Amino acid sequence: MAALSIRQILFPTDFSDASRLAGTTAADLARQFGGRLHVLHVVPPVTDPTPAPAAVRAIADDLGRGLSIVTAVTSGLVARQIAAYARKNAVDLIVIGTHGRTGVTRALLGSVAEAVVRHAPCRVLTVPAALPPAVPAAPSEALEVPETTSCAVCGATTRDELICEACRAKIRGEALDRKLREERAGR
């Protein structure tokens, strides 16, 4: 098995707080691996791209101490343009921030990070908008972190379940009511 080589790192940004931590992470990885950092902003259709180049340069200046940085601004469907840029520039790793949207908001706005993960030609590291502070553990001490996810129905935090117990009970109750109505109608 070949050693992991990360020479080209892509950091797509939408200038949000969610992408700020991803940018720091991407810059740290570029320093650690001695790679080139690509800072990309995709201007969505029907948006004025005028301030984007200056904003991308400002982000590059903030992250760029001791780094080889390439900046780019493209336009189009965001996830597709990110994947296309990664493919065209032989990117080894995409580091993208997530807004953490769930439920109806995610259904209406979609998830760029999720679409990038599906279409990217390389590895993708997603970075949540807020990370808890790192607590160094004692070498012999194993930290047990409970797995939490969001309910696919209501968006509530669940413990390693796709659907929370309240939504599951409601779905079961609705299914039982439907079955009883169908049986009564068939008599």
C-alpha cells in the first residue's frame, strides 16, 4: 500500500463562519504535509461576483503564512464547480466547512458539503462550524465518545439512531391507525 501523499489541498469557502474553521484546518494540513493550498470561492448563479476576488485574497493572506497558495473564483452550481476544480487541479484533499443544517432547512437549502462528498474525485474532510475545545487525554486513558446524530424526521439530536424515539412512536402509531382503517374498510 502506498503512503498517503497530500500535496494539493482545496479549501472552498463561502466566507461564512462555518468555513472559517475549515480554512484554518486546511492551512494546518498544508503546512504539515508541505502541500499547496487552493482557496476557491464559487459564485452561485445570479449573484454579483464583484467582491469575491478581493475577499478570497484576504482569506489567503490570513491563512498564508509560510504556505504556497493559489486563489480562484469560479461561478456556477457550487458543489459541481468544487468537484470540477478538484479534478482539473489534481487535488488530493478537499477541506470543506459544514453549516450543520438539519431537517427542513437542509431539505430546502441542500448541503453543499454532502454533494461534494458524493461527487469529489478525492478524499473530503468535512469540518463542523463549531468544534468543542480539545482536551488532551492521558496516554493510557481511552476516551469514550458517545455517537450522536440528527433525527431524519425532526432534526433532534439522537444517540446513534436514524430516527428519534418520539418520531418512531408517531410513525408506528400512524401505520397502525392506517392498517386498522384499511381492515375496517375491507369488512
